[in-house]
Amino acid sequence: MTASETRTANRLAVVATLLGMAAGVAELVVGTSSWIGNKNDPTTLGWVTIGLALGLTAAAAVADRIATADARLAAGLAMVLAALIGLTTAGRVWIPAAIAGATAGAVHVMAAHRRRPIRQLVDNLGPAALLAVLACIYLTFGVVAGGGVGGLGVVGAVAVIVALAIRRRWRLSAAALLIGGAVPFAAVAVWTVVIPLTAVLILAIGLPLVHPSRGPSMR
Amino acid sequence: MAKTQTQSTQTQSAERETAERRKPHSRPVSDLSLADGAPARPVMGRRSFLRQAVFGIGAAFVLADAAVAYRAYDQGVMAEGHGPAFDAWKVWRNRTGPEALVGAAILAANAHNSQPWLFDLFPDRVDLRADLTRSTGANDALNRELFVSLGCALENMLIAAPANGFRPELLPIASSQPDDLVASVALSSQPQFEPDLYQTIGNRHSNRSAYRSDPIPPSSIEAMRSLADESVAPARLVWLVDDRARTRFGQLLVEATVAHIADDDQSKASFAWWRGDWNAIQRHKDGLNIDGVGLPPLVRTLGKILPTTSRESADQTFLDRTRIQVRTAAAFGIVVVDDPTSRSQQLAGGRLLQRLHLWAAAHDLGFQHMNQVTERIDRDQQLGRVSPFSSPLEELAEPTALAAFRVGTPTVRSAPSPRRAPSEVTR
């Protein structure tokens, strides 16, 4: 990635964050409005919108700091995803942030592709990305549920992400984190259907990832 | 010159090799070529193919899981009792002055959670008015349950008044007053104290689950009977606790439910208050929803994730649930008055019902209003025909039965129902 592209992507990320935070604050202050998607719970979604906006800068910072093709692809995709999700949390007022954030994300994705083909990057990152999606499901329901039960969901999500991060160096610990993160929330929320399903997928995808076998696997 | 050419060639070759090494992960091209000499495309190894196939299957499962998760999130799974529609249950004690009484009143039991009330606030008075636009139509053909519901709200106001430093006094309603004025409560100051049932106002929810087979202790029966004091006269309570009476009344309820769902107008009027998705619950803040049906948690979740129910399906569920509810009732109670068509006696009956419901909640008993029989009686009267339910009900209770309920030990915890905020019902 050239210096010019880096500057452009970073500036776009900052602009997206500022616009996104403005959208979130507007949602908190104004409440229900057609411009903000007529949400029933604008308070919660306003904070989520602010979180997404901050996530855009965080993703850009990760891409800039680590600067590998894998990191750029992951960050770029995360920025595009955050840009899209914000449209569901804040409606039309998020559009400027979405455009800036998605553009910044696209710059990172293209830079990653120039270094290594996307196919190879997906091959490397794919299972980890799937696990990150599953962790997001845990996080979402953990926040929704609240209380002690919700806390298990939030902790479980964090445990999955940490397991991803440490899997190459501390495989046993990563496996323990996956099991310890996924099982408790699924046990107390077994009636939700979606949480135990997610737990099964976390273990089915995550355990081979941290303990790769000789046979064909997802790695 | 020859030596220079050789050096040049070697240099170019070395440069090419260096460039090739520097290419990030360039894939080696198979040296097989096609029979016609055209270069062959790279062949994917079996291991690589299997790896990508496994990844594809995993991605498909994760995508499906994410879709189900989104549906569950959108339908409020794990969010029961949360959101603006349920704030009224959390903040009802935060208000002061006459508005505090409204905060308590709006948590009262009421038909189909239609919340048919409006309030006028004055510094020393609260007026309770009937919101007839919230009648449940053919389901409550003569507005009997509407006024009983207003009686429930009135009782909550009268219980909440001392807890907020007021001495309440029910004022007589002059005939010159507007028709929709149901009750006028004058407020004067007195030392604050909390009546026995005050704290339970925020915990009272109808429980439509199956009940356990534990009988109601005679002491509880008597305690609830004693709640029908002079303040709610002429409302009084008839208990159906012996097996014969319970079974017979249960049969009546099932038969009335069958008649209800066969009556297109009643079925539609009832379904109009069904809030089938989370957004509708939060938007309307009224009506009935799947969290209040009394289903086990897993069944409830599946009901939310699967496509929204139809009216016919809802009718069948209503009948199936009624069969379970009557079979598991420990006892039925019937509130009786002298004239069930009298508005003032409907209010009195409503006050007694609310008192009974609060007492049951305070003692961890399940309580569910079950008025299919009287609904059919009123509907038959509206249609100008003799109701087949009048005589059987008269045999069990008195000819002037107003409303009925069941009690028992619940198997599933009851869920709060959505409520409109005081600001939405105060003029």
C-alpha cells in the first residue's frame, strides 16, 4: 500500500468515525425519527451506532499497525461490514459515514489483494472470520440479555476472539478458551435455539483451527 | 564482445530469477501441457479442494446460524420485558403527585391488554375516563370487560394513593358529567404509608401457563374471599373448588372457546389485539403476545423464530391452551354482582378482581382471567339470541356472574405485558 493510499484510507476512516459518532449522538438526542429509521429503542441503537463508528477507526488502526495482507483484508472487510450494519441501526443519517467507511475498507481490501490474491487470503483468514461472526452473535445476545446470563455471552465472545489471537502460540489455552467461552452461555440459554447452535459451530470450526489435523481441514 | 554478451545474458537470467523469487507466493504452473501443445491450466490438488469444500460448508452453516440469530434478535428473543414498551413496570414508583397514581393504574389487569383508560390530572384530583376506541368489539359485545378493566385500574389508584401521601375519596359522578367519566378520585394529604398490596402492583402479571396439581389451601381460599369487603359491594366471590364444579366450569370454558373461534367476528376482534412481532409490541405497547401465552421457553422461542402465526393458527392455539388451562386449574373463582350490566357494579367487580389478582401475586399463585363464557353470553345477547351458556353458568354460580378466573401454582414464570406510558394516556 502506497503512502498516499494509507493517508487516504486513514483520513476516510477518521471522517467516517466522526460522521458516525454524530449519527449516534443524533439518535440518542432526537430519539425516534424517520431520518434515524424510526427505531423503537433509539437509546440502545444510538450507543451501538457510536460503537460502530469507533470500530471503524479501530479497524483502520489495526490495519495500519500490523500492515500485513491478512490484517488489511480483515480490517477492510470489518470496515465495510460496520458501514453496512450502521444503516440498520441509524437509518439515513448514517449514510455519509457508510460511504466514507466502506470506501476506506475497500482501499484496504484492494491493497491486500495486490500483495496476495484474495483467494489465498480467504483461505488463511476464512475460518477465523467465521469464528469472529459467531463471536459477534454471542456478543449481541449477551448485550441484549443483560445481567449475569448476558455477561456469560459477552465473556464468551471475548474468549473466542482471544482464542483466535493466541491460537498459533498457545494452542491448548486457545482450545480451553473456546470451550470455556462457548459452553456456559449455551448451557444457560439452551432454550434460545440460536445460542446452542452457535456454540456447536464455535467448537466445530474453532477446535480444528487451533488443533489442525493431518487430514483436510478448514485451515 | 562475446564475453560481454554472455555476462549480459547471465545478468538478465539472474534478474529474472530474483524477480520470480520476489513474487509473493507465485503458484507453480504444472508442466503438463495439452495434446495440442496449448498450456494447461493449474490443477487444484485434492487436499486443497477438500479444504475449500469444508470451508464452504462451514461458511454455509455460519450463514444459516447468522440468519436465525438475526431473526431471533429481531423478534426479541432474550429481550423479554425489555424496551420502551415495558418501561412502565420499572418506573411506576419513580413518580410523585397525582401522576404516581396513574403510573400504578396503568399496570392493572385489563381485557386483551387493550388498556381502555384515559386520565385527567388535577392538583387535587384524578379523573378516570373510558377510552371507548379501545373496546375489543365483538369480543366484548356489551363493553362489560372494558368497564371491569377500568375497575381494576381504579383499584390500583386507590391502593397507590396512601403510598404517595394521599387520602383518596371517590366522588359521586353527576348525571351531567360526560358519559366517558367513570370515576373521580379526590386527593387530600395524609401521612404516607404503603398498603399491603402496594408493592405487588409492579409484579402482577397474568399467568397463562399450565398450573401444578397442588390444591389451593383453604386458608388462601378464605383470605381471598375476605377481600370482598364493603368497599367493593355488591361484588362478591363464588369459589369452584370441588372436582365436579371445576370440571363442569372447565367444560363450559372449552365450549365457549370453541364457539368463540367459530364466530368470525369474535375471532377477528380477538386477533386484532395479537402483536405477532417484537417491533409491533414496542410500537403499540398493548395487546397480547407470545411471551404472555404461558408457553415453555423453548416453544416460545421457536414460535418467535418461525414465521408469524395466522389467525386460524392463533385460534387453534387459543383452544389448545384453554384445554390445558382448565385441566390444570386448582380452583376457579367467579365474581358475582347484583346487576352485571350496571357500570358502577362492573367497576366494583373490577376492583375486587384486581385485589384478588394482587393477593395471588403476593403469595406466588398464578392467576388468569378466563371470561370466554361471559363473553359468549354478551355476544349472544348482542345477536338477539338466548345464550346456551347462561343456564349452565347460573347452576354453578349465581345468575349475575360478572367475571371469572382460575388460580393455581404456575409451572412457567409469567412475563410482563407491554404498557403505554402515563404520558400517552393522560390529557
